Amino acid sequence: MSSNHYIYGMYPVIEALKSGEEIDKVLIQNGLQGINFQKLRELLKEKQIPYQFVPVEKLNKIVHANHQGVIAFTASISYYSTIDILPVLFEEGKVPFLIMLDRITDVRNLGAIARTAECAGVHAIIIPSKGSAQINEDAIKTSAGALLNIPVCREENLKTIINFAKQSGLQVCAATERAQTFYTDVDFNLPTLLILGSEENGVSNEYLKLCDVKAKLPLLGKIESLNVSVAGGILMYEVIRQRKEII
């Protein structure tokens, strides 16, 4: 069975996955077992769809019919692959500019970043399959529809994608207050992957270690950080400023 936002029941969810339906995430009842459950897990892993085990009470609050312990939330957009997009950008003679969001869990921040990214000509936004704000109707509305017009790559392993970007010739730049370099001193004429981190913890240490350069914004007041969507907007338009001769 299905609604506008989710599909429920073991067989309907399995068939939706087999048919290539875009799925954001799947909730599975704690303790679920059986052959069909194993088939479901194999499909979820194969297609890199995030899933979570939850109490049956949570499923019952979402669906009052017989959900058979499985509810899949349908995606509001189609997702892309960074590995597919990046070579095409080079083939088209473009200077790639990608943004990676590390643990951005607030829907409004994600939407605001996407809106600025679309306006700034960012080629794609990369998000993790787990630990990110869900791209739902609220996110799309906050983005003023930008999420419908810019490729979003949902990736299982951001570290793998960072390494792929480096091997492909992109400089990886993290926005962090721990940087020694001001953002205006970074050469954004180079193909770039810009990483924006959560307001609480910033960019993960494991990703910072992989970065070629770290950029900071000057903070002259008493507050120690900017809203991530504001910081991201400043950095994106610095890229435009520097690249004005090649846009």
C-alpha cells in the first residue's frame, strides 16, 4: 500500500525498491525476521537506502493499517551520484564546484544552502545517506524550489567521495573557524569541493584531515560562529567573485 509520502507493507516496499522507486529511508520493526525480511535488507544495502529499527508503536502512529513492520518514505527528488556527475563536468569544460554537507540536520539550513547554491551556480550538493536533514516538502519549500533544480548526490561514505574528488583533481576545502587561512585567500579558481559542517560540531575531524585547505571567515563580535547557511552563502559568492572571468 502507499500514500503520497510513504509505502507500507513488506511486499510493496520490496517491489518499490526493485522497480527503482526513490526512497529516502525505511523504518523496520524491531525483531522482524524471515526470508522476506532478509530480501528487504539485501535490497536496502544494495541500493544504499538508509534504514532504522524502531518500536512497533512508532510504526503504528504513522500507519493505522497492517504495515507488516515496514514503512518506506518516498523521496521528494531524484538523487544523483558524484562519481557519475564529476567526469561529465570536466568533459563539458566546466570548472567543478561541489558542496558537501556534513551533518546538516536542520531542514531550514539545508533548504537555505540549496537556494544559495542554485543561485551561485554550484554544480551539485552532496549529502550523507545517514545523519542529514531529510529532503522533504519543507526542505524544498525553504529552498524556494532550488532542490528541484540542482543535482543532489546522496552518498553512503563521504570519506570515499572526498578521496574520489581529490583523485579527480579537485581541491577539498573545509569551512572551519580552526583554519589559519581567510576565505578570500583561498584560490577558488581551482576545481573545488567545499565542505560545510554542522553548527554544533563543524566539519568532522576525519574529513578535516583529508582537506587540502581550510578556510575561515573573520568574526569580529562576541558570537563564535555564523549560521551555516550564511557562512555557506558568503563562501559560494566568493567563488563567483574569483571566477567572474570564467563564468
